[in-house]
Amino acid sequence: MSKKMRIERGNEGYLVRSYQLYASQYFDSGPYPSMSGVKTVLEFLVKDNPKAKGADPNTFVDPSFVKTLDDSGFIKALY
């Protein structure tokens, strides 16, 4: 990133801080699946598979693995 943004050596701290500020506003700390994303995929699939129209997005997602990592403090330790 520093090469593409033309950040000089010794000023990488600015890049790190900028990324942290950006990431904290726009990204969730835990990589939980997006229900709106699953809904979008199902809407796209309706063209080829009419059964997708009545499908419940919750049946396609199991966030228990991520929740276990989040509850253990592992994900928080990464940040």
C-alpha cells in the first residue's frame, strides 16, 4: 500500500493509523456472515432456481464457529 500511495520510508505509521481509522468505521471486528449478502445471492439464484425465492437465508448460514472465536476473545486479540 505504501508503494501505491507513495508513502516515504519512515512515514509508514501514517498509513497504519489511516487504515486503522478506516477499518474501525467500515468493517466489523468479527467476520460474521452478512445476511443481506445471502439475500442478494438468493435473489440472483431465483432466475435459475425458483425454489430460492422462498428460501430462508438463515438456513444457509452458521455463525456458531465465528461466535465461538469471538466469545473466546481470539478475534479481539487480533486487533
